[in-house]
Amino acid sequence: MEAVIQTTSDTKEKDAMEALFTYLDKGIDDMESGRVHTADEAFRIIRERMKHEL
């Protein structure tokens, strides 16, 4: 049973990390395209998007 719980937990964590890195990649693409945000705006955008993903 513990293996199932650990696998589920690992999967959720992996999905969350992949979502975060996807958003960070998008942020880098935005910066390269000249669309820049302040750090506060960037973190707000990431938090909002992650709420909708999880």
C-alpha cells in the first residue's frame, strides 16, 4: 500500500514540476520576444496559471 501512495505522490509532484517548468519556459520566450513583466507580475501570473492547472 505504501508503494501506491508513494507513486501517486511522486506523480503529482512530477506533474507540478513539469507545469512550473513549462511556465518558466514561456516566461523566457516572452522575455526574448520583448514582452517583459516585473518579478511580482511574473509570480502572480505563474500562481494564477498553476491554480487552474492543479
